[in-house]
Amino acid sequence: MRVLLVEDDDRLAAALIPALARHGHQVVRAARADDALRLKDTCEFVLLDLGLPDLDGLEALRRLRRVSSVPVIVLTARTAERDVLRGLRSGADDYLAKPFRTAELAARMAAVMRRGSRPLATAGPVVEAGDVRIDLTTRQVEVAGAEVALTRREFDVLALLAREPGVVRSREEILDELWGDVRLSASRSLDVHVAGIRAKTGRPHLVQTLRATGYRLAVD
């Protein structure tokens, strides 16, 4: 897989590039955000450090998300919960704190790619819930006829619920299927993405929470 490593730390990059190569990846490095944005179309995956010299990594991520849905894992020493949430809200598919093991990074990259390629088992390509129209084939969402831009992960969550509208999916089931991880960090990520769906569609009751159970897509 072609990987773009956006990292200004020469020592870390020098260690990480051959380590990822041993896992079968072709790695191109960018030390600045402007170079990363220029190279975005040449890669299949982005590993993004947040401490870049020319632009804050979160802003670089937001700019990337305006024009690309390429999978992104944030690699950073920022471990505060608010930083993790900001990264996820800005469009990251996963978040890995430094220092980390290359084997864990490679496993997370594989998990992100599996989630993105997993086929949707559904009776039909379009699901409607009130004035919300969810096209599972084109991955488009419309509210009252107007298209709403969700992040890749937000759409994954919504599509999972849309497979069986009205059916409750447990938190553990969602986390296992979409994240491959039921730990607390992934659970917080799910909450962030559900909140994003509600806010962006302007339909706070579209995804219903059943306390101590899970979520379902409201169809009434």
C-alpha cells in the first residue's frame, strides 16, 4: 500500500519508513503540511503527525478532508482527551499516541482498510428515515433534498444502523464491526461520530440512543 508519512521528526521517520516497508508498504515522507497536501493524491493512506512546522496538524487534516476521503491515522504525542476528540472530529479514522510499536500501527492501518472495504449487507441501496435519504451505494446523505457531508467514519456508523432501520445495534457490536476494538478509546470515538451525525443532519433524533443498550436508526 502507498503510504504518505507526514512527520517532521527525522529520527522517527528514519526508523518508521523501513519498519513499514517490512510490512509491505511503500512510504513517501513529507515533513511539512503543504507538501502533504500536494502529495495527497499519490497515496492510499496517510499517517499524520500534528506537530508540523508550517501548519498545525489538525488544520492540515481539516483541509485534507475538504478534498479527500483517504484514510488517516493521527500519530502524535498529544494524549489529552480533548486532543483525541478534536482529531476524530476533524476527520481522522484512528489516533495513535507516541511512542507506539510499529506492529500496532500496522494492525490499526489494516483494520481501517478492512472497515472501509467491508460490503454493506442491506436489502436495498437507499434507506429513507423521514426526510433523510441515505444512499448506501454512493455514500451520500440528503436531508430535505439537500446533500449533507459526513466524514467517512460518520457515514460508516450511519450505514451500519441503516442496514436494519429500527433495529437496535449494541455499542459492542458497532465497535467490533467498525473499529475492531471495544476499548474505551474506541467507545469515545463512537460517541463523537454519533454526535457528528446528529449535528450535521440537523436531526438529533435520527440516531436514537437506548441507554445501556446501543443505537438504532429512527424510521418513524
